[in-house]
Amino acid sequence: MRARSSIASIAGKSSVLGEAMTVLKPQALAPNSVVMPFAPASPAEPLKIESGIAELTGLGFQVAERSTFANDGYFAGVMENRRDDFVRALDRHDIAALVGTRGGYGSNYLLDELEVSTPGNPKIILGFSDLTSLQIYLWQRCRWVTFYGPMLAAGFDHGADVARGYDQKSLLAALQNANGGWELDRKSVV
């Protein structure tokens, strides 16, 4: 059975092999935007997830209840559950962003029968590491812009502007700026 998203298309153009394609950039997050954790890869420690959720809440976002599945070896649940959870989250109209819980191993298995239609209202997908396979899939199939950044148990759990944490100013500039661009303060880059 294939997991399928039922969402449709918006503006912006790109060229792939001479063919014009729509580039999909998610809307900027506003205060109180709803973000939803998702776990397409390895399981994370519950305390790290809770610390990450507390950090997102402290940034002014509402955090939707996340799905939890019994771990399946190296994975945060059986493949079908993780894939279907991702597709359902993409289709939810109340969610503005999806934030990975952690990387590790297993996101690539979701791709085998994953079918995502071009969304009419793309969401921010935030993560790195093993989630990169999903981000590449969304770019190659839909020209969907995603964000390489902290996850609940890999960055947010440590907090802003600390070792193993994340740079709050640059992250919020990327996720919340609706004015068409942002600059990195190179003075703060070590």
C-alpha cells in the first residue's frame, strides 16, 4: 500500500532538464505557529525530546502532539507507521512546520512507497542528518524548499547559542522572515 499525500500546487519557477517547475517555499512562521515533531529515522531519548519541545515553546511556537510508536530496533517505529505519520502531517492544515526528532538511520526506507503530491500549502520541514533523504526527495519531486537545521533531540534540546545547540538569530531569520532574504552575522560565526 502506498502512502499518498492529497495536496495540490503554487507559484515560483525552476528549470529541471529544460522543464519549468514550480518552486515551493513554505510560508514564514508567525508567533504561535503550530509545529509538529515527526520521527522518520531513529528513536530519541524522551527527555531530549521534551527539552526540544520546551525550547520550541519558549520560542513562541505551539507544538502539536506527536505520534509515538514502539521502537523497532534502530527505528522510531515500523516503516509503515513512520511513513504514514509523515504523509498525514503533510496533509494537516493546522500544521505550519514539521520538526524532526533526530536523525540516525531509517528515513530512506520511507521513500520506497512514498508518494507526495505537489502541495498547495507547503510546510517547513526542519532537520538534518538522516532526514536529508526526505528533504532531497521533496526537492527532486516537488521543488519543495526545506530547511537544514536543528531537531528536537539534536540541537533544540541543548538550547540556543550554546555548544551542541543552535544559533537562534539565524534560525529565526530563516524560518520567520517574510521579506525575501536574510543575512548571516559573520561576526558571531566561530
